[in-house]
Amino acid sequence: MNTTSLTLPPTELEWMLPTRGRVGMCALIAAEAAIFTIFVVAYLFYIGKNLSGPMPRDVLAPPFFYTVCLLSSSLTIHFAGRALRGGNVRSFGAWWLLTVTLGALFLYGTASEWHRLIYRDGLTISTNLFGTTYYSLVGLHGFHVVVGLVCLSAVMAFTLFGAVKREHAERLDVLSLYWHFVDAVWIVVFTVVYVIGR
């Protein structure tokens, strides 16, 4: 019996380098995570060191609804990417639009909270240490949400004009990484500001 006919050729694992866009986005996220870490540590360091009011427990209420909106947008952007990889541009557009809407709702919630804090409660960035660290940390996150929404809205516009195709899925997955980062950072900010800080 010939045993050579029973042996299988060795299989080689194919390893591919990640795309330049994915590497670049991961580098950006790492740098941004370091910046957020500094702001979070500063916020934690100054908790309870106010010499004057208002204090966090007096003016802050956890924005549960808007938090659910933002965290849900991570799911919708995932479904959008999956739809585009499957070649369903119409479904992609619907999920992507829902992502933009949820992100905009979150931003509206942040703006409403700031309006109340400034005009009703008298808390500004220069009121006390709490005001300085609160507006710096939440504002930094809000800025990242705005940048993300601008990018997502641009993609939505291209989608409406029929310029987004299945072959763009990898690029939009890279953009999705940024949005997932923004959502993950909010979990940390929410915990620090609305749970530990109160």
C-alpha cells in the first residue's frame, strides 16, 4: 500500500498585514485614549476639593436616556457595516442614518444639560474646580462626538448620492472604530462623573 497517497500537503496559514487606515485609526485611538486618561485622572483628583458650590450632587443627574442612545449607536453602526459587506446599500443607509440620529440625540442631551447647568444652576467652567474639570472632560468627549457626527454625516450624504458601494466597507469599518471608541470613552466618563463623582 502506498502511504504517500494518504498524506495531505501541509497547510499554510495566510497572514495579511492590516490596512494602513486601520493602523492609523488604532494609533489615533491610542493617542486620544492617553489624552482622555489625563482628563479623567484630573477629574478624579479634584473630586471633593471645591471651596464653593455648586457641588456635583446638587446639579448633576445621570443622563440615562441619552447614554442608551449613544451606546445603541455602536450596535447600529455595526449592523450598517455588516449590511454593506453583504452588498445591501439600502439597509446600510438605514442603519447609518439611525446611527447619526442616535449620536445627534446624545449631543442634544449634552447641550441641554450644559444649558441647564449654566443658566439655571450657575455652573460655568470658571465657577469652581468641579466646573472646570466637568466642562473639560465632558466637553472633550462632546468634541469627539461632533467630529464623529461630521464624518458620519458626510458618509450619509455620499450614500444618498449613490457613491457608497460594497468595496468601501473596509474604509467605513475603520471609521466605525472611531465611533466605537467614542462610545467606550463615554462609559468611563459616565462612571467617573455621574457615579463616582457624585
